[in-house]
Amino acid sequence: MQADLTSSLIINFIVLIIAIAIVIKGKSLRAKKSSSGISASSNETSTGTALIICGLVLGFIQISKLIAVFL
């Protein structure tokens, strides 16, 4: 049973790190848009926003799973 808990924690932390990386990538896409002067309706802006939202949702899910493990 201990190995199952440990592997679950490792997987949850890895997915949480991936969620943080997705948010960072989304923010860099949006920053790239603002520096190049592209209009707000460009693909890079919408892709950046979508990555930020997906990363935040994934992060909240993983944090709630980690809280559930420790309670």
C-alpha cells in the first residue's frame, strides 16, 4: 500500500509541474504578442489564453487531489 501512495504522489507532483509549465508557456505567448504589436484576435493570443486556462484548471485539480491524499 505504501508504494501505491508514493507513486500516486509522484504522479500528482509531475502533473502539477506540467501544469505550471503550461501556464508559463501561455504567458510567454501572450507576452510575445504584446511586444510584436499583433492584434488581440491573433492565434497566438487565443492559444496563449487557452494554455493559461488549461494549465490553471489542471493545477487546481492536482492541488485538490494532493489535499485529498493528506486529509
